[in-house]
Amino acid sequence: MLTITDLQVRAGDKQILNGINLTVQPGEVHAIMGPNGSGKSTLVQVLAGREGYQVTQGSVSLHGRDLLELAPEERARAGVFLAFQYPVEIPGVNNVYLLKAGLNAIRKHRGQPELDAFEFLSLIKDKMKLMQMDESFLSRGVNEGFSGGEKKRNEILQMAVLEPQLALLDETDSGLDIDALRVVAKGVNSLRSPQRAIVMVTHYQRLLDYIEPDHVHVLSAGRIVKSGDKALARELERRGYDWTVAA
Amino acid sequence: MASNPQNDTLEALVNQKYRHGFVTDIESDTVPPGLDEDVIRLISLKKQEPDFLLQWRLKAFQHWRTMREPHWAQLRVAPIDYQAISYFSAPKARKDAPKSLDEVDPKLLETYAKLGVPLHERARLAGIAVDAVFDSVSVATTFKERLAAAGVIFCSFSDAVRNHPALIEQYLGTVVPHTDNFFAALNSAVFTDGSFVYVPKGVRCPMELSTYFRINAANTGQFERTLIIADEGSYVSYLEGCTAPMRDENQLHAAVVELITLADAQIKYSTVQNWYPGDEHGVGGIYNFVTKRGECRGANSRISWTQVETGSAITWKYPSCVLSGDNSVGEFYSVALTNNYQQADTGTKMIHIGRNTRSTIVSKGISAGHGQNSYRGLVKILPSATNARNFTQCDSLLMGDRCGAHTFPYMEVRCPSASVEHEATTSKIGDDQLFYCLSRGISEEDAVNMIVNGFCKSVFKELPMEFAVEAQNLLAVSLENAVG
């Protein structure tokens, strides 16, 4: 469903991705690992359509459609979702309001009827139970005053509501204590389905104990230098990243 | 930040054409341009004013002639030729003033309809009395009976001069003296009409009071005078909203608003200002040099100013509170948006005189295009104001990289037991915030509106409900794409 071919990306004068090739099928979970600065976050940001990067070569297609041609909101409506590493605060904008606006934009695009306030509320209350978020969340501003753990849970809650086909998780485990990590992982696991693909970027193997990937890739200096199954992640944990580059 | 396509999109979003641009063709009874004592005498004569008012005007005029235009604000103002302005313009009088809406010029009513200001029906449904200022003379006043039953006087300034001269003589110029500043002095000399409110002791005004200001005849300066008096233990909420037709020349607007609260009284004064801001090249637009000030004269009284300023080419405006009464409270909540070449220098003055006086200032400035937005505020605490407290928050939001935001907070604290807090932030409408919304499937236009409205939320919640909705719409319109 997602095919990345020889993707090369720069930001300003700096070359960050040097020819990424990756194919993701529906139902699969891919983990992208690698040291800091290897280009992991850039990859998912580019897939979600963030400004400030120039694609100098290569292509990305989602269900045969050129993803790079689409504006970020069009990508979201086509089923791409990015769970941010650092979810931004938007003061004064209600959490639920933002999410409802997003869901309805996506539903409209799919030709589904928009949800009214009551329908939306009952939907989100279900999903909040899953993410163990209390009712006060409904009245708060977008990520306003949220703890690190709350922000990450909020990202997965949004994913649960928007039901993407391709979910990109950017360092979703960073800054989480073990309890919060369990909640987040439980949420992600409940969203695994034969129709949905998940690409998660992480620095640590720890996350993979809770969300088991089908494929693991090691990114170094903007290239995938090694691919394997979850055993690769364990080996990385034991031996570090250096040997993958040497190999 | 070499090239940022999001800036270009933002530019398109904020590039919104002014919707209320049209000129109504009503024969005006206009005095030729120019200003001297004879013109002032003529205005006073046309309005059949008592002598004290004429003398007051003449004193103001003599003082004005000794004054110079202020140039301390962060504004670039093209020279104004005060002799080129016509100082009186009234819709041509039929034999008598209209007694009901049926007698009002249908064209005038049409104008209001175009503006979405349905004087006759929707106003009644909304429970709002409308004292409509068209050019300089009030032509229609509604709800008088219901207000009269409560003892509330709500009428045009001219009517008040005729029917309640003692109140005018007692209170006019006691908060903003005729010597106060260049524009207030000019206004005092030449004002033609405005609104007057008196709420008697212990009365809670049974409805929100609303005035829609319009500027219409070409080259006619507008010099309104508003005076609101809340007697002991009374309460009134006053709404002021305005739009103006599109034109090329700059138009001077120098109003004066005076509020007075006696003991335990409260005035809530809300403004949505949407005058013609000039076109996208900075041509035309209203010059708004207005003096607004309230005095909490009695103990435990309260004055709240809430303003949403999206219009005018130049805004020079500092709604202020003089907190004379012990335990009195002054509040200022402001959203000011400047787009294209608009300039705003706005803020407030809180003068603490009484003991335990409190003031709150919340200012939200939004700059887009080449807009320049300044907050200028003074918190002055006199030695008598023991335990006075002030909290000030000024936030600026920048859209694009050619606009500017400036903050000039002045503090003068002469009382050791006072406490003054000031918080200020400046942020760009974040690429991060925008991208976050987009990545949830929300369109760019909706995302910008959402972020801007969120930014203004703490001010909007101070507005009366129907006004809050209007303010949100206005902001959306001001930032909306020209298409649609």
C-alpha cells in the first residue's frame, strides 16, 4: 500500500535522506530504528507533508497515488496519520473541537455523513476509556498544560478516532514512564488491523516489547542499512548501532 | 526560512475584501468645509442648544487652537487638513423628526439591512434597543417605552441636551475634560450627536443597549459624543458596533466616550469596530482617534471595556479607567487585528486612586500582511491607592513576516503596598500549530481561524453572547480568503 522509492530529501543545504526504499503492506507494523540524526523523524514528517523539506529525488505512493503531490490535509483525508513526537499546544482551542473538525473533514472526503456533537461525544468517550483519559480532557485546550504522557495518549486517542490507513508514530515512547508506555502501547495494539499499516520510529528497543513489529529497519545517515524481523531489534539493543553501519 | 509557502497561503487567507463598501444616496444637509467660531455657533444653533453648551464648545475650540496633533504613537499618519473637513451633516429633515420607523427614510433602513443591522425586527427579537447614529444625527430610537418604564434614559445626545440639560451640564466633560487631548478638544468643540444613557439608582437596565455607528457622507468628519452615567447600585451593558461604506479618502473619526459609575454601580461597555480599513495597498480607510474613559467615581463600582478592533486604517484608542472610589474595579479586554497596511496603537490606562482598587488588562494583538500593532498601556498607582492591584497580560500573534507587534507598558507605582503584574508574549502563528491541524485533515483556512479564535478566547468570553458570535464571525471574515 505504501511504496517509497529512492527517496532523497534535503532541508536547506543539508542532505538528510539519501535514497530510502521501503514497501509497507496493509496489516503490517514496521519499526524504523537508528541513532539520533539518522533521518528517522524526517522520513515520517516528509510522509505527512511537513513544509521545509525539499524532495530532490524519488517517489512515494499510497495505494498507487502520488503522496508527495498532496497537501498535508489531503494526505490526512487519504488516510495518513502522524502521531507527533512533540505535540504542539494550541491555547484556547478545545481539544474535542479540533478533533471533531478533523474527523468531519475526513468523513466528508470519504463521502460519509458528518457527525453531530452528540454522536461525536459518544464516540470520543468510548475511545477515551481505551486511553484511560478522564472527562476533564473534554474541556481542555489542545495539549494545553498536558504532561508528556498525556500528550502522547492524546495522539493515540486522535489516531483511534480518525482511524487512519497508514499511521506514522514519531518517537511515541519518548518521555513516557513505564505505566504510560503500557497505556499507549495498548491503544496502538488495539488499532492494529489487517487494513491498517503502522510505521513507528523509535530510538529504543523498549517500545517494541509492547508493540511487536513485523519488520525492523535500521536507518543510518539517511539510508536503510539493515532490515530484519523483531530479532534485529534485540540484537540492536545488545550491540548498539555501530555494527550495522560497519556491516 | 528561505522560502516559506505557508506564508504565501496565509497572505491569501488574510486578503479579504471589505464587504460593507457602499454609499447610500441621501441628500445631506452639509455645512461647507472649514472650522472657525462661526461654524461652531452654527452647529449649536442648528441643534438649538442651551448657552452653557455653546460656551463650552467655544472654550474647547479656543483651547484646541493652542494644541498640536500628538505624534507619540507608533503610527504613520498622513497630514490631516482640518479646514478641509465639513463639520456638520444631517440627513435632510422632513418637517419633523420621524416619530416611528415608518417615517424613517426607506433608503436608510435599506442601508441597515445591507449591513445586517435589522433595526425593526431582529433587534426586537434580540431584546436590543438601537439608537442608530446615521452620519451625525440620530434618526431612529426604539424601545424607549420599555426603558422609560425602568426609568432608564437612553437617547441621542441631542435629545438629552433638549430634555435633560441638567444631567448634561453636571456630567459632560467631567471624565474627559475639553482640554484633555487634541482630538478630545476638537470633539468637544464640534461634536454633533451621539448617545446618552442614564441608569437611575438601583436599576438593572432591562436590556443590552446598542448603538450602530455609520459614517456616510463624503468628507464628513464624525465627532460623536457618548455619555453614560450609572447611578448608585445600577447596572448597564452597552454595545457599540459599526461598519462604514467603502471610499477612497481618509476619514477622520474622533469620538469621545465618557462613563461614570457611582457607588456600587457597574458599566460594561463592549465594542466591535469594523470601519473601512483601506484597501490592500493602504489606500483609504478611516482614521479612528477616539478618547474613551470611564471613572469609577463611587466605592465598589466597576467599569469593563471589551473591544474587538478589526477595522480602520489607523486606530488610536486607549479606553481607560480612573479608579477613584475605594474597592472599585477597572477591566480592559481587547482584541486588535491589523491586516494589509492597517496600523493600531491601542491599549488602556488604569489610574488607581482609591484604596483596594483592582484592574485587569488582557490585550491580544494580531498582525497580518504589513499590519503594525502596538499595545500601549499605563498602570498608575497613586500614593492614596493602598493595596491596589493590577494584572496585565499582553499577547501578540504575528502572521507572516512583514507585520509588526510592539508593546509599550508603562508603570508608575507610587504606593508601596500595591502589587503589579505584567505578562507578555509574542508568537508567530506557528507553522507547528498549523501543520498539526492540517495533519488532522483540517483545511488551512479553518485551521487559521481556529488558532486565531483560540488566541482571542479569553477576550471573547467577556463579550455578551450574541456579540461574541459576531466577533468570531468578523475575525473569520477579516482573515478569510477573498473568494466566497
